[in-house]
Amino acid sequence: YEALLGMRKRLIEVHSNACYTIDQIYTSIRKDIKVDLMKVQRVVNDIIGLIKENSNVFLFLHGLDDNERNYLVTHSVNVTFYALIIGQAMNYNDKQMLDLGTGTILIDSGMTKIPVYIIHKQSNLTDSEYQMIKAHPLHGYKALISYTDLNERVANISLQHHEQFDGKGYPRSLKGKEIDEFARIASIADSYEAQISSRSYREKRGAYHAMKNLLASGVNKFDPEILKIFLSRMSVYPIGSLVELNDGVIGIVIGSVTEKPLRPIIKVILNENKEKVLDTQVINLLTDTSRYISKVMSEKEAGVNLFDVLWGF
């Protein structure tokens, strides 16, 4: 955990630089201007470097997604972290990781062609507005082919990330392995990240509940093998989950062992008297067998703010 703490500064630098770069890229695409793909690949390589150093670094993504104005940008960057973590778990080589990351970080290029009022609308979309939203993968594919030097397979991530394994997705109702593997990965990462992010029109879900919903709805939507890999990597209690133990201690999940998904590693936030713990106390449920998780909590229930907890405010 101490090693992970040491990566916070580097994460925020990489994340900020990635968001700045993708904001520029999306602005260029919006204006139909050719973009420099090398800039994109540089930030993707920075993300890959972080993940190779410690793949649990995504713990500190919590709280870095709260800029509503740039939601599309932060969402695209955060989705890339999760997609690359899946790619790493699938033993992708360097080229595959770069291609996956490059296509995923540009996943919402097509949303730049959608009126801003629709993207941020808090009430229900009209049928015509929903059809416009459903057209964004096609807009994105066309833009990436026109204004970047991406090959077709990488551009297909944008085109296919809303396709579903059962053929009920859009825009082309592709089914099963007709959907490129990169896009099948991005689809899972996109859905998970969207659920744990704040939006003006809804509260974010906790990591545990997002994973639970992903598994419940994902039986038909997602590639079951890739979903299984994502679950094994993230665990039943995904890193970032707030939990209460049987002795009343409240903490955040900071690590897990694939073979023992119900016994993760917990950083204590509040003691059994619900008093804030200022020093670093870590409980490994693998070895501390007298304790177990009794409840998964929201930030509101726990009375804490994840960003403050993780970043030490």
C-alpha cells in the first residue's frame, strides 16, 4: 500500500496530461481538424507504464472524475485504465496494449458531434434525441478514419463499443465474436466506469454495486469470458469499495487475491467507534480470519468522501 501511495503524484500527472491531450483531440475532431495520433499514443504509453508498475493504481481514479463539464474526456481516460487492466490480464503484448489503449481513449469521439445540451440533459431524452445519441459510434468511427491515421481495427473500438454479445446493441446489431475483441473489452470497461462516475442527473454507484449490476445485466450484453477475467481482476469487492467489518470497523478495499475474493485487503478509515483513523492501518482478511465483511456501504452511509480518503484531505 505504501508503494501505491507513492504513485499518487505520478497518477495525477499522467491523468491530467491525458485529459488535457484528449480534450484537445476531441476539440479538433469537433472542428473536423486532422489530429496528431502521436500525442494520443504518448499518453496511452504513460498509462500503460503506470499499470505495469502497479496495476492497482486505478484505486486513485476515484474522485478524479467529478468534472461534469469535461465528463466525456475524463470518462474516456478512465475507461482506458480499466480496458488496459483487462488487456494486461489477457497477457496482451506491447502492440496490443497500445492499440487497445489508443482506440479506447478515443472511444467517445462521436459524442463531439452531438449537441452539448443533449449530452448534459437531466430530463428524459426524446426519441429523436436518443436516436442522435445512438448514432455517436458511427460518427466516431467516421471521424477517426477521416482525421487520424488509425487503422480500421482500432477505429472499430469506437464503432462497436455499444454492440452487445446477444446482438441487441447498436449501431449494427453485431453478435458474439462478430464484435472485435478490443471492442468487447472496451464495452465492459465503459459500462463499469460510467456507473462509478458522478453525473449531474444521477448519483454514482459504489464499485461493489457497479460490479454486481454489471454481472446481473451482463449475462447477455458482454463476452462472458472477458467479463470473468474482469471480475477475477477486480474481485467480488472491487478495489475502492467501502465496507464495514463484523466488528464495526469501516474501511476501503485496497487489494485482493484472485483465489480468495471474499477476503480482500482493507485500509481502515473509521474504527469500531466510527472515529477517523489518521494513521495507516491495514487489515488483511486472508490472515485475520476473525473478521469478515458484513456490509458494503455507500459514501453517504459511511459518512466519508472517497476522494478525501484516498488523497489525504
